[in-house]
Amino acid sequence: MNREPGPPEPEEGLAAHDLVIGNRFWQAGPLNVRTTTGQITAILGPSGCGKSTLLATLAGIEPALSGQVMLHGIDLTDVPVHHRGIGMVFQEPLLFPHLNVGANVAYGLRRQGVNKSVAAQHAAELLDWVGLPGFADRATDSLSGGQAQRVALARAMAPSPRALLLDEPFSALDTDLRLRLAGEVAELLRSRSITAIHVTHDLAEAHAMADVVEQFGDLTAR
Amino acid sequence: MTVLPRWMRVLWIAPAGFIVAFVAVPLWQIAANALHDDALQTLLSGSTWHVAALAAAQALLSTVLAMAVGLPLAAVTCYRFPGRALTRALLTIPFVMPTVVVALALRSMLGGALPTGIVAVVIAHAWINVAVVVRVVGSQWARMDLGYLHAARCLGASRLQGFRTITVPFLRPAIASAATVVFIFCFTSLGIVLLLGDQHTKTLEEQILRQTSVLLDLPAASALALAQLLVVSVALILGARAISTTTYRPTTAALRPLPASTGGRVALFSCAGLGAIGVLAPVISLVIASVSSAHGMTWQWWATLNSVDAGTTRIGSPIAALGISIQYALITGVLASIIGVIAAISLLGPRIGRWIAGVSILPLGISAATLGLGLLLAYARPPIDLRGTGLLVPLAHSLVAVPLVVAVVIPAVRSLDGRRLGVARSLGAAPTRAFVTAYGPTLAVVMVAAGGLAAAVSLGEFGAASFLARPGTPTVPLQIVRLLGKPGEQPLAAAAALSVILAALTLTLVLLVDRLGRRVGA
Amino acid sequence: MKRLVLLGVVAICGAALLASCSAAPSAQQQPSTAHPVTVHLLTHDSFAVSPALITGLKARGINLQIDTGGDAGTVVAGAILSAGNPSGDVLFGVDNSLVAKAVNAKVFAPYRSPALSQVIPALAAQTDGNMVTPIDFGNVCVNVDDAWFTAHHQAAPASLADLAAPAYRDEFVVEDPGTSSPGMAFMLATIAKFGTNWTGYWRHLVANGVKIASTWTDAYEGSFSASGKGDRPIVVSYATDPAASLYYAAKPAPASPTTHVITDGCYRQVEYAGVLAGTPQSQAAGQVVSWLLSPAVQADIPLQMWMLPARRNVPLPKLITSWAAPVPHPLELPPGQVAAKTKSWLDTWDQITGR
């Protein structure tokens, strides 16, 4: 990185070194990714190029075939998903339909052992933060597509992840809403100074969100 | 949901009519002929409810064990691996085999070491019903969007927490539905309880048989049948409540690639292997029984299967039973799949239609003796005499198969993509044409698959058909039971040989059905 | 499409109506080869007869349709349920433990076969006022595995009383009278033999480790040592079973059976046939009853159903005369007493055996 102007001696955020992703039938890499703490990095690439697999591998959902995943200089490659402290927002909101909106947001906190009422209070604050105050008791199927992705963002942020991955989170929305929401989410993330990687195939969306924009194809070049 | 074209919204009348004609009317006939004041005493007596409580406890234990064994196997069948289809089909064999054959197989394997009592009954019931868990839960599991699980893991859930908080709620409707079916099977069990049970494993069905065929006290038998139906209805209502909590939209079924880790693969293959062995071992012991004699290995039992002297009656040779069984299986397959699929489609229609899917499970809880005698009273004498038409047995088989067909088809109907219908409508298709275009191919394949399952059930059905006066040619299970009623080596070996043929036939059928089922997923 | 469905419904209803009409004759017909009559014979699953005999009946204008429906009890129960409006014309297989209830329920119409005069006198009297006709009989006896007793250097038991002796501890298997017909016959045998002391006898049997199986198959094929799977050398079964197991042995068959029958304490089961009350073709139905008593059918019975012909002077197969022990003094209880007492006897038996 560092091709774009950045702050002096930037602290390394989430990074991948010579990472090979894929499975028995398909591989990509070695890939090298570097991000700066507190910045949003967009990775731009056509559909099917492996962007989603890259994010899944960074999160630990998919195993790395070789190479390393680093966060703040610590090797995470062998750390299981739920101990990595990396949040993720998916293409679909994937809200758990057997839980209401508040319980969805509180899910991660509950897994950390936070008691129910504290988690619920925290969830309510996060719902305020994403602009959905008072939505905690609603059922997930009563939400619009945009609202559902906001809840998904609140849910991902609730356990205070050290980094956030966004896998084309707005691709199911229409263009107007997509760009507006991208701008809003970027503001929200900046307000919390979270390190984030956002993958998309849409240049406009990438620029609406990110501090730094990279091409997926360039990741292999280094 | 108004996805059904108008004329299809009244289609529920067909399954409703079927249930009324072949369940309600026969039951009414029995009640009208048999229920008196004495019967009420039987219904209210302490010993009736003592037996019901024993049976319920036994059924609960059997269900828990079937679940404990079946859930890991259901998970295994969601992965793509060589031999998966065969494993799944093998697991179905114990379920569709007649219970006498199951007991014969266990006996061939264990000989005098075969224990009796609650332990033996629970193990045998679990062995038989694992197939229900694997089929019902497994097919739902394969439809689970793994994204939910990934989301949970990213939120800090461990593997176990993910299973407990995400997978279990997703599977709850399927688990409830499988558990209800298994509970009802075990609660109303007859053959296994007779062959392996003792005084602590009585069922009401066993008491019904005693009242019917030894004491000839039909009022008491009817009262017991009523008591049994009451418990079954309670189980169905509780089950239906748990089933209706579903809110997850299933995706289309997609097999998962094998786990990447060696440990995961070892666990998966050993699970599948143990399951297959558990099913195959008794079947292999049947094969051995069919080729052994006092003089050692012999083919004479197989060679004489075509002879009317092969230890059975000269009404027909053992092999002749095969022809009639296949004929009945074909009719049952067609009848049950039509009725079952229509009942399942009714889920998409008006509220009353949705009730039909639930009601169509009821025949599961009606005693085979009640069903057989009821059909006899209703349709084996003027004004409606179906004896000459050869339809009575396939009708009884269809009654047994429809609940299973419905249980298998409902997930497929639930996963029908409403958007496809929208596309067809927006292209200007009339309601009927749009429905056929959007759902026709899927439904056609589901129907054939369900028909295959119904045919397999028919091949192995023994209970209801045995109570039904029917033309002399016996079905294969009836022929097996006849053979088992004769002393000497030949009848026993011929019964084993016929059982092997039945198992092979069933396996082939289920493999074909699964192949079709996979095409739906694709 | 709507019309298509309607058409289908109409077609199905029509077919059902047609089927019912064709099966219901408008008036009773005299059977003749020109106008054959179909007669439904309701019977249990063990019924068997050589096909040639059924063909022979056809030559006399009767098309015999055999409808089997479970064990004897279930068939009779069905007949009681539909008494007066039967689902068949003749019933065969009601035995002497069931017959009184069936007759009380007015299942049968009177019919006296001309062939009755040829029946063994002891049986010929059992017609319950011409309601039923005895067709065959068999004896339920204790069977003993000779090979086992030879191998264990033990003398085989010779009477019912022996079975309660400590020498035969854990060696005897019986069927549950509540679920098995030979089991019921054996319980009745003990009642006929020991009178009110039958409960004491059973207490001794239980104390002596008697094993109770639910069905004959379970007892004979599962627990009896002679069938290869079990470990008990004494079982309740039929007097013809040594002959039958020789008949069904692997070829080359042994020269003699490896089991024999204790003729003490055998219970005689008699099977009857009767014309069902309410049948529109009582005449043809009566002819079928007489046909069952005809010399040809009677001679066919032993190797088909392993029962003995009720008719006198019927030539028996050599297998039966050689190996089916004659029972000089079989036990039997009056059908009326059996019908009245079965339930309380069963309850008592349940209590003693803890079933």
C-alpha cells in the first residue's frame, strides 16, 4: 500500500501475507493485503473473482491454503473464527429469524457472556446509532432491505470487533439507496475509527465508502 | 399466500375426501357397530391408561435414542461424498421392512443372545426409525443457509454455540416433525413389542389385538383404539405447535463439500460407515440364513422359491407373491403420491387447506386392526364392494404411506420460490399456466420421488393388510409371516430368502427415488 | 382443467358403483356351469388347499374366491362385527375356543351338510344346532427335542406334571395365551387337566423358569433348541410338527424326526366352517361347506394345513401315519364354558406370570 498519501508511520491494521485462498478445485493468490488502522479500504473486482472468498478467509470461515492473516501485527492464521474478533457484514443481512431485532444485535454480546439486560441496553444504543431507534422488539421479517442491512451492521459492531469486513452489503439494494446507505455507513464507521475492508464490484460505491480503493487483480502483483 | 390458481384452491377437497372416505367412515363404522356402555368402562379404566403410560414412556425413550443416533447421520448425509446415496438408501431399509423381518434379522444375527424387554424394544425401535430422522431432518439440514452459521461464528459463537443457537432453531420444525412421527410409530408398535417385549413394554395396539383376536370383544377393542387415537392426537397437536414455529426460509438443497480437516473427514466417514454396518449386518445374517442348512451351504432354498411346496401353501409359491406385491406397490405409489402431493400443495392455499396437511398424518395413529376391520365394514360388502377390484390392499397401504409422503413433500413445497411464479405471471401467463411453468417441473419430480417412497412402504407393509380380508394371493410380507408360522428348515430359509429379495427391491427403489430427489435440488 | 378434475371424480365414483353392482347379485342363483356363482370364503392366513380342488369346484358352477384376513380370531371378530350383513358367504377356521361367541353373535345361518354322517362321531355332535360344521382338528401338545436330551444325558419329560419338576428347570417355553392360539390351547389344557388347581400348576411352572413367548414363531423358531436358534428343548406346539419339520427338512432329509410329542395333556382344536347369516347365496355357500367335507378336500388337509380330517376313513399320507403321534385322550373344554370364562382365565394367567 502507501501508494496513496497517508498519515506518517501508519499503524498496520488487517493484513494478508502471500495468502492463497480457494479449495481443491479453485485457487487464487498468493495475495497481499494491507490496511491502515481506522481506515476503510475498498477492494474492487468483478463478480466471481474471489473477493468473497478472500473476506471469508480473512474472517476464518474458510481455511487459508497457505500464507498468513495478520491483525495489528499478530498472526491470526490458526485462530478459529470466533476468537479472531473480526466482524463481518454479508451480501444478505442473514438476520436470525427466530430472534427479534434487538436479540439479533445482542447475539454477539451474549456469546461474550454479557448478561441479557446489559446486552439489550447496548443493542438499543447500537440501533440508535444506525438510525433505527425503537426497533428492538420488531420481527426481522418486518424490515425493509436497507433497514435489515443496518441491523446487520449494528449486530456486527456490537461485540466491538477489532476489524470489520463488508462483503458487498448493499448489492441487493437499488442504486439510489445503495449510494446513500454507503455514505451513511462510511460515516458511522469513521465515527468509531474501525478498520474495515469493503469489497464490491461497483466503483461508485467503493468511492462513496472507502479511504483507499484497491483493485483485486493488483493484490497478486506484489 | 395466493400463489395457487383459483381452481387449485379447492384441490384440498381431494385429500380431505380421501381421509373422510377411508379413515373417518371406517372409524365411524367400527364405533357404530361396537361402542356400548361397557366400552366406555374400558376407555376410562385405570389399566388402559396404565398401558398407555407404559407405551408413552417406551415411545419417548425410543424417540430419544432414534434422535441421538439419527441426528449425526442426518448431518453426515448433508455432505457430498462417494457412497452417500447408498448410505442414505441403506438406512431406509429397516424402516420399510416388515417388523417381523426386522425381528427375524435381529434373531438370525444374535440367536439366543437376543435380549427381551424394554432395552431390546427401544433399540429395535430406534434402529427402525433412524431412517425417519435422517430423511426428515437431513433434507431440512441440507437446505440450511450456512451463511447464518458463518454470521454467528463471526459474532463470537463457538462451533457448539453455533449449533445450539442457530442450527437447532433452524432444524426445530424438522426435528419436531420427525420426533412426532417416530413417537407415534413406537407408541402404536405391535410386531416389535410382541417379539421382543415383556410385561413392561405393553402397547395399546397389543391390547387391541388381544381384545380383537382372542377375546373377540370388539367394543373393548374399539375403546382401546379410541384411547390410542386420543394420545396420538395430543402428540400430533404438540408436534404441530413445534413445527409451526418455523420462520427460517430454507434455500434450495445443496450438498456440502467434505470438511477440510482430516479429523472432520474421519468423523464423517466413521459415522456413515457405522450407520451402514448397523443396517447391513442383520441383512447379511439373513443372506447367510437363506443359504445354510443342516448339511452346510446350499442353494436349494433359493432354487425352490418358485415351487408351491416351498413350505408355504399351495395358494402360490413364495416368488409368486413378488408379482402381487409389485402390483400393489405400483398402485399405492400412484395413489399415495397424488393424494400426498395435493395435501402438501394445500399448504399454499386457503387456511382450511393448511389443516389438511396436518390431518393427513392421522392415519399413522390408527391401529392396523382398526383400519383393516373398518375398511372391511365400509367397503367389502354391498352397497360398496371393492373386494373384486383388488383395491382394498393398495387403499390400506396408501393410508399408511400418505402421512410419510406429506412429511417428505412439505419441505419441497415450502421451498418453492415465489419469485419464479411472479416472473411467469409478469410474462403474461394465465394463473394455471404460470403455476405449471414455475412449479410444475419441481412438483413432478417430487411426486415421482414421493410415489417411490410410498411404493417402498407398500412393499413392506404388513399390519393393515393382514387384517384385511383380501383375495388369496398374499403379498411378500404376508408370505414371509406364513412361512415363519411353519416348522422345519425350509420355511425359515425361504422366509429369509424372500426377506433378502424384499430388502434388495426396497434398496433399488429408494436409490431411484433419491436420484430423482437430487434432481429437484439441482 | 376444472372440468377434467370433475370428470375424474365422476369416473372414480362410477367405477366404484359399477364394481359394487356387478358384485351384488339381484336374486339367488342356482349355481351351474352356464351361470357360475362367485362365493367368498372368509378364512385365516393359514388356510391352504390344492388349486386343482378349487378348479373342480368351478366345474360345479362355483367360483371360489378365498379371502384371508389375519389370524382366526381376527377373521371371526370381523364376522361378528358385520353379523347379518357379511362381507363374504362362508367362513372357515372358527375354532372351538371362538365358536360359542360367534354363534351367540348370530354370525351363522343354519346349514346341515349331508356329509356330516361321515364325520368322526365325537366331532359330528359339535354343530351348535347346525350352525357350524366340523372340518378338521389338531392337537396342541408339548414337543420335545430328542437330540438335546440325548446330548445332555437327560430323560425327556413324559407328562405335564414333569414340566414343573426341578429336573426341567429353564427348559420349557410356552406361548402367551393372550396373543397366540397354541398358547391359548395349552392354558385350556392345563385347566381341563388340573381343574381349579391349574393356577397352582402355573405357579410351579413360573417358579421352574418357564419362558413365555408372544407368538408361536417366537417360541418354536426363536427359543426351541430343535430349530437351531434357541436353547430350550421343550415347547408347546402341534402334534403334527415332528412330521412337518421332516417334510420341510433340507434334502437329503433325515430318516426320522429329531423331535417327539408328549401325548399327555394335549388339547384338541377343532376348526369349523359355517354359512354366514345374511348371505344372498346361502345355497352355494352350503355347497362349499360340504365341499370342505368332501373326501378329496379332506385328504388334502394334512399336508396343506397340518391338521387332521374330521371325516372318517380318509386315507392319510405316510408321513402323518408314521410321525404324527395319535392322541388317544385329547383334552377339550365345552365351547360355552370357554367363551364365558376366557377373560377371567386370562386375567388370572396374567397375574400369575406377571405379564
